[in-house]
Amino acid sequence: KSDSDTYTCDIGDAQSRAKLVVQEMPLLFKQELQNQEAKEGKQVKLSCELSKPGTPVRWMKGDTVLHASEKYEFKQHGTVAELVIRDVKPVDA
């Protein structure tokens, strides 16, 4: 977006101008979360792919925001956001 401006081609005796407007790419999911099954005591990884790298992600369980802990680990590599849930229990479903 910061590249939006008026650009000029100058040949000394004449100039040509054009305006460039860069539209922000909407934030979308390129790949949404997929349902998972896991055995009790194991770990599970949920991942989704975003349309824009570095987009801040907030993970939630129901209406509760999750925080990094021994139970939950968050990873983000470019456009891929991951949630690792360790030692899953029935209450994690």
C-alpha cells in the first residue's frame, strides 16, 4: 500500500504521469482448519493457511482465547499458523 503514489516518466522536454493505487489484499483462509481425532494422552496439531504471511492469529477454544502454555503451543511459518495441543483429554474436544 505504501507504493501508492503518482509516478512520472521524465524525458526532459515532456513528462508522462500515472497514479498507482495499491489495494490491500483481503485476509482470507487459503486452507481452513480440518476436523481432527486424537487418542487421549497424545498430541494433535491444527493448522490453517492464511492469504497473507505474518498475519496475527488468535487461537480460541469455544469463546475462550488460548494462551501459550505447557498444554498449548503456537507456531507460525509464513502463511501457515499451527496450534499444538499436548496430552489431549476428552475435555479438549
